Amino acid sequence: MAEGIKDKAAIIGMGCVKFGENWEQSAADMIIDATYEAYEDAGIEPKDINAAWVGTSQGGVRGTQLAVPLKLEYIPISRLENACATATDAFRNACYAVAAGVYDIALAVGVEKIKDTGFSGLETSYARHTAQGTWLDPEVFVGMPAQFALAATRYFHRYGLSYDEGKRTLAKISMKSHHNGTLSPKAHLHREITLEQAINAPIIAWPLGLFDCCGVSDGASAAIVTRPDLAKKFRGDYITVKGLGITCGASQAELQDDYDFTHFEETVTAARLAYQEAGIKEPRKEIDLASVHDCFSITELINYEDLGFSPRGKAKEDVDAGTFTLEGDLPVNTDGGLKCFGHPVGASGLRMIYEIYKQLQGKAGPRQLKDPKIGLTHNLGGLPGRFTCAVTILGR
Amino acid sequence: MTIGITSYGAYVPLHRLGPGSNGWTSPREKAVANYDEDSITMAAAAAINCLDGFSRQDVEALYFASTTFPYREKTNATIVSVASDLRPGTLTVDFSSSLRAGTNALKAAIDAVKAGSANQVLVAASDMRTPQPRSGMESTLGDGAASLLIGNSKVAVEVEDSYSVSHEILDDWRAEGDNFVRSWEDRFTLEEGYLKIFPQVISKLMDKHSLSPKDLTKVVFYAPDPRRHQQVAKELGFDLKTQVQDPLFATMGNTGAAFVLMMLAAALEQAKPGDRILLANYGNGADAFLLRVTEEIEAIKNRRGIRAYLESKKALPDYETYGVWRGIINKAPLVRRPAFRTPSPAALQRDIGKNLRFYGTKCKRCGYPQYPPQRVCTRCHAKDEFEDYKFSDKKAKVFTYTLDGLGPTLDPPMVVTVINFDGGGRAFSIMTDRDVDKLEIGMPVEMTFRKFYTSEGIHNYYWKCMPVRA
């Protein structure tokens, strides 16, 4: 009987660069800055790393992209891609490796250098990997905002929200994230917005407007993991892994005419795996804060329901009640989320883990929550029906 | 053995340049292809219209006529053949270079059936010639396609006889590298070309059969413009009101190689058994055909015809839109976008069923149809227990949609839909020929064969959905 990951891996150091349009920094520069912050935080030397995983969705190839800038000499390094869950999956592999006792200390790094492409959005990157050679695939011809707008249209329809009601609900989510972003020095965007600004912003993919879309950013983040029994040597306030769930869709949204577009089954199932490992039965009560995948405002709304924070069709009520603000019962995206911290695809998972790590250690600065004990991260990468979803549960 | 037309079909694109279009100066209205249409997609639409109710398996050859083939080297008809779901390996031939290409193909099809080398030959003619902006020709040229099925059983329109001549002249032409149609001074081209040759060919065929104008129910014939159309009709003694098929200059325009065949389709929609029709076409010579309508005509009148296609229309907002769609105006996109990637011919070949025929698979174990084709069933997980399933002719309903302002289209916003097919199955689909103000969940759509984009000379065709055309 499989035992799961609970309390078998611990984070002893993390680093994260300032996300944004980092024109002056290469991917290698960001890898160095994020990793050296993590070394320093853990109090270890580069030579202490036994093995590493590097995640990037649109960037370089091979483990050498980590070895070369960091001068990690002749250690095992794997390069990994799993869309927006890339960094979390790199982290997951590192955790499994130390939990298995194969290595004592492992490094996970996520990095993305997007802004050199010259495009204001993503270069429908997954097309490159999913190409069947004809480029006639929804992943190629349906842009990211459109993929999630399909869910917004259907969600509004299913739950009887008028366009105005729907837009207002989504605007509240974005306004919350913009506020949190102003309290995050490393976030890409630092700017408060009003509801009216969000509602009236130019349409990107109807019904989603500019402020329903996350930042497109460069960034890198890193974590150093070990076993909890070893972690104590490095620091008292290490953070342990309670659950790791990853699931992939099999094109159900595209193939099955009853797939509803108002929930994402990948999230439901990945959360179930992670909750089982962590022993969480009532996520709304037991989780103190969450960093969820808010590539678009509608995604965050649907996540509330898929993660079990809100009953089906009722997320709007929780948004209206302020449940997910810094002052609410279950603060979500306390660092500004993808919306304002930014979304360098292959780095986002570890950025979320970085925020939970700092919050659980009480080191989150002006946005610090009062004594959180259990945090959740969630990534959703791909398009409806073909998502990779990762959920992690972290605790003290 | 009676040989002739056993079915007919047509296609007129949805959009019109007309009085409702800003910057359009002609009082006439003409049909213009959408940015994702070309002579191949329009020919496929006409062929599918023609084959409504007929077995694709029994069509032995496809003759495709156009002066605006997307490919200069590579058979264009093979793409029309697979998009129309003809039998794999059907003989395909391109007829080109002349406005008579459509009637050349018709003559060749009749001769093939007459010679016994085929029982059924499908003719498709389609054109979208581009006149020089603001030239006189701009108000007369339109886009469209027609298709005729030629066979030897259940003939609806018997081809009694035909007569052709050739005539060397430079009146209208396009040379290698010319984007627009060129013409010589019309005093010369009319006097020494059309007006000299054309009436003679018609008279010759009528004389051979001792026909006077009153013996013909209808004459369907080419003219470069409405004035010359009337002039020739009068000269030959036909009554404009009762005997002459409307050349559709005011509503559609001269559709080149498809023009007279589209007029013929319009005439056949009104035809009665026993009618005698004269069909004549012009272009470096002339072709004339003497036709007799049979009882079978009544059985093939159930399809969407020229009249319905002409009534189902949408005015372009302005001339600029036409210019952008036509490639005359190279307008900057709304945002910087990556270039389209060149499709791999190997992958295109592998995916002919999926992309060009628009076939999916239906699970033999659980019965669920799925697109794109699968090897492991999405419902019951049976492996390799599928039969081919045709989605191209299925109607569907919109399950959800969005208007993507940044999508790769020359007709923004790009409408992206998820559609559920009647009979089961679904697809992500781009919607074309749509009105962005009339989108709603549940709206009925049909599939249409379109060109997605072109890269390195490779035209990447695929199916889109569109609101069901009235």
C-alpha cells in the first residue's frame, strides 16, 4: 500500500527573483539569483546539492541549462516540462527523490524567459510540443484567453449570471489580487485598480477583459528540499510537504459532449489526491491560505469550487463576502497571484510555494497573515480537457 | 442512352460588396469570398451541394475548373475531391486558363460518359478573380462556384448536342505574376472578340437543329457586362423578360469559369420537364450546349440553390475590409503575432481524413462518435474498435463560445466555439461567416470547408462551423 509523501520531504531554503519584464536579465541570470537566494536561505553551499530538477515550459533544453550557469559539476539534473505545473512538478520530483532516500539534498528550479519573444501574450507555446505537424489543433488556433473565456461564457450561462453580474464578480477577484500585489515587492504589477476599471477594460477574449488576464512575465524561483529528519540541522522553521497531487486530462472537454466547461476535473482530482495524502477532509476550514492558478479571473472563480472552498455555483457569494481577501476566512493569492505577481509559466509553481513557505514562516512582510498553519498551491496548465493540474499542501 | 446532368449545385459566398458597403461606388452588389475562402473551398461547397442525396462512391471522376487555382503546380481537384468526400483515388483533373474552363470541363465530362469511360463525372467550377482596385471591371466581377453531376441514368437534363469553336485573341488576360485581370481597349475586344464570335456559335447550333428563338424555353449565356448581355439576346431574337436567364450582374457578378454554370443552376431551379435550354459560354472561342429537361428534374429540386444563396447575404461594412480579405491592403494586425508555422506535408497526408474529409471515429463497442479520430475510446476505453464517422455533414449546436480579439484572423474578432454535434460528439471549432451580434449558446451551426492559412506556399485547409445558412 502506497504511503504518500506526507511529512517525508521538507523545504529548507527558497529563492525567487522579482518577476516582471526583466529586460536586463537572461534566464541564466534569474536562475543564479533565485538559486543563490535559496542557498543562502538554507545555509548550504552549492556542493551540498546531490541532484536537481529544472522546469521550463518555453525555455531551454537539458539539465545543462542549470549546470552551466550554476557550475553544478557532474550531478544528475533533469529538465522537465508540464505546462503551468512545470515548477511544481520539478519540486515534486525533488521531494520524491529525497523521500525515497536516494539523495539527501535536492534542488528544484523553475524558470521562464518570455519577454524576449516580442509578443505581448504567450506564443501559444504548447503548440510547439503538441504539434501534430499540421498545426490544426485547438492548442494552436485557440489562444489562452479564448480557452478560458469559453468557460466564462458557459459559467455565466449555467448559473444565470448576466454579463454585468459576471463581469462584476470577476472584477472583484482581480481587484483583490491587484491590492495584494501592491504589498509584494517582488511582484510584477504594483497598482490598485477599481471595479469600474476592471469591468470597463478593453475586451481581450469576450467576456474577459484586460484586467481578467494575468501578467506575462519573466521570472525564476527555487527550492531546496531534504528529509524532515535532516531538515532540523539546517533550520527550525522548515516547512514540510503534506500532500502532492498531479493529474492530467485526456481531452475530455474536446471529445465528450457532456463535459460542462464550468468545472475542471483535473483540479478536482489533483486536489483529492493531495487532500488524501494530507488528511484534509474539509478544505474550507482546514486550509489557512492558498495560491491558486489565476491565469484568468474566471479560472480563479472556478478553482474556488473545484478545490472545495465554495459549493458549486456559489463562489460568487464568497467573492461578494470577501472570503478570499487578506482579511477573509481563506485568503487566496496573497502575493498578488499570477494576476499581479506575474506568470513566467515554468516558474509559477515554485513562486506559489515560495509565498506559502514565507507565510508559514511568518516572513511575508506587510501581507503576513496571522499564524497560518496549512497552505495550498494549485497550478492548471493547458486548455480545458487537456490540463495538467498540480496541487500541493504545505505545513509547518 | 441518354446522357446529361443528373444533379446540380452551387455556392455563393455570404458576403456582398454593395450599396451598404462604405467606399463602394457601384450601384450593383456583388458576391465576395471571405478571407478564408478560395476557389477550392467554394468548389467543395458547390460539389457537396450538388451531391446532396447522391452516393459519393459512384462518382468516378472530378473535373475542376477555375482560372484562380490556389496551386499552380499540384492538382487542385484532389483537394476538392477529398473535401467533398469522393471515393479515394477518384480521377481528378484540373481545367484552367480560360473562362471557358467550366464548359470545357462539362464537355469533357459529357464525352467521357458518352465514350463509356465513366458512368458518373462530377464537374465543379469556381472562381475568385481579383480586378484591379477601382477599375471598371471591379463592379462586374464576383466570386462563386457551381457543380454538375454528369451521368447516364436518371438524367434530369439531357445534353442533346454541343458545338465549340476557338478564337485566338487577347481581350482579357493574366500573365505569370499578374495579380489583376488585364484588358485591351473594349472597342476592339468586343467588336473582334465577344460580339463577333459568340452569336455565331449560338446561331450555328440552333441552325443545325432547325431551332428558332421561340423553340427555346430559356437561354443561359455569358457576357462581359449587362449591356452586352442584353445586346446579344436582342440580336439573337430572344425575349429578355421570358426567355433570358438573369446573368446576376446586379446581385452576384461575373464569377469567371463558374459564371454560366451558376446561371444554369439558377435556371434549373425554375425548369420544368420538357423545357429546352441553350447554354453558351465565351473565352478565346465559345461553347454552346443544347439541353432538354426531363421528369427527373423534380427529384433534385430540394437543395439550397442559387436563389437561396443570393438571398442569404451580409453586406461588408466597407471597401477596406474587402481589400484586407483580398490581400490588396496589407493591414497591420491588432497585436504582434508569431508567424503561422508551415505544416508538414507528411502530417497533412496522414491527417487527410481528419482535416480535409472531417471524419472522426465511432466506437463500435459503446457507439459514441468522437472527433478528432481516436484509437482508444474516450468513453469506454475500447482500443482500435472504431468505424469511420463522417462529421462534415452533421449539424451542431453551440455549447459555449468566445470572441477572441487577438485571434489569428483577418475578420476579427475570431469566434471560437465548442459545438455539440447532432447525433453525438463535439469539437472545438472556429466560426466563420458569423454575425458577432447574433451569437448565443444553443445556436445551430453547420460545417464548412475553409482555408486556415498559407505558409511557404502550403495552403492549410480545415473545417470551420458557421451559422446555418437560410
